[in-house]
Amino acid sequence: MLQKIGMREFRNNLAKYLSATDPVAVTRHGQTVGYFLPTHQKPEKAELESLKMAAVKLDELLISSGITEDELVAEFRQLRQKHKKPTDKQQKKTTFGAMKERVEIVGDILEPTSELVSWEDVNG
């Protein structure tokens, strides 16, 4: 019998279902919205040969450049960190500065924007 699972269950445990061998029906509010049919294909011989050739080419490039694999990985990590966008939690540490580098101030307030407040009240 085909196992039925909710969309949230499927999403939260996707890795488990990707490695499974049995198909499942994915439901939303009790109604089947789709089926997941796992396929486990062995890599084709051509794919494996391509990967081996790429590894040989990479080794040749590293030797000709005079750098090690560790140096390459370190440089990659450094570049990745440099271009990494800050998370919302890192960016919004305080209310002030939350819009830093997102907004440009191009002028100043010259007069009140509402008739409810007089300029004298604001200016003192």
C-alpha cells in the first residue's frame, strides 16, 4: 500500500525520503497533491570518466600554478566569506543602522509635512 504523508512531513524529512526506495503520496489538507518516486541510478561510465579527467586536469593546473589543494581551498573559503551576505540577525542588531547601505539621504527637512504641526512647535 502506498504511504501517504503531509507536505510538511515531506519537506521536513526530505533527506529520508530521497534515500528511500518506496514511493509516497504527498498530501495537503488530506488531498493528494503529488507523488514522489525515488530513483537510484548508478553513475554512468561516461560521467565517471569525465570526473576522472576533470580531477587530472585540476591536478595539472595546481602543479603548473605552484599551489597546493589546501591553499586553493583556503582561497575559495576567503572569497566565499568576502561575498557572503549578512543574515537578517547579523544585519538588524539595533534599530539604528538597520537600513545602513540600503538608503541614501539626499536632503533635509525644510518644513513640516502636515498642517497638524506648526513649524514653531517643531523649531521651538
